Amino acid sequence: MVDCQIRTSDVTDLRVIAAFFDVARERFVPAARKAIAYLDRDVPVNDTSRALLKPMVLAKLVQAAEIGETDRVLDVGCATGYSSAVLGKLAASVVALEEDAALAATATEALTASGARNVAVVSGPLLAGWPAEGPYDVILMQGATEIGPDSLLGQLNEGGRLLAVLGSGPMGKATIWRMAATRATPQPLFDAAAPVLPGFIKPPAFVF
């Protein structure tokens, strides 16, 4: 996975590459899907639309976040905790937010088993973020958003970065927002597709 999907997608940060080498992805997928844990695809983790992001997409988002060793990170929609385990290898601390109770329990168990001592799983609506532990240096969304993530941007430090896939379907764009002087400016990074996270679906437009 690292050599054939991540390195070949212009992920060159040695800390990021080492983090992906260190975390066993198969520990974070359902037993019935372990055989596809390392494929170049999103891996479903429940019977709805929740999934682990494609390794290449996750790795490029993590690299673009430029996570420092003293950074505090909020992982929104952590699902089974795989992304949080990777982020925990790079940051000082990670808050892993999940609103699905079954997924949060799975994430807690898997992260404990993997030895991720600087990651804390919390439960609550993804759209609300987790301001109690903020502000954060980095917020990473483990899925797409069809709306501006304003509720999360307010939880960033000055100079903080929020990364997500903006838009649904094949026309999505991996995007970074950088907080400067209380304003966050979005910048597209690369084409990407991901399942839309709960709470981040655009309301249907009124039609006459």
C-alpha cells in the first residue's frame, strides 16, 4: 500500500510515510473486509455510507496538513480509528470524534489495542466538532462535505488548517482551509472523491 499507492502519489514526507508503515490498517476494518484492507479504495466499515478513506487520499491530506510534533488535531468522523492512529504518530494529541456509537466503541477498542496513547475517542455530532478540547492546530475530516465547514473552522487556532474533500461524487476536490486573522481561506489541492459525512449534506434546494 505504501510503496504502490502512497509513494507513487507524490507523498514524500518521511514522517507521514513512516506513520502509514507503523499502523496496521487491517486492525481497523471489519473481519469480513480484512482481505480488502489495503486496496486502492474506500473500505466500508458499516452498513451505511461510512468508510475508511482511500489510502492515497488520506495520505495526501495528512501530508498537506503539515502536522507538527506539538500540534493538537481533531479527527472528524474517525470511524474505526485508523486515521486517528496515523495522526497520533505525527501529533502531540488527537481527539477522535465519532457520532456513531458502534463505530466509536470499535475505535476505542482498536486504538487501545494498537497502543495509541495520545488519541482520545469522543462521541458527538460531527457537525458540532469538539470545542471543549480546542482550539486545534489541524482538523481533518474523514469524508466529504457538501457545505462550508464553518462550525469546524471556528475551532481552529490562528494558523490552523482544516482539510476535507469538498463536494460529492467524482467531482470532489481535496481542499485546505488556513486560518489567518480570524478568516479561513479555502484552497483546492487535488481531485478526490469520498463518502459525505453525516451532517455535511447540502439541504435540497427549493424548486418552484
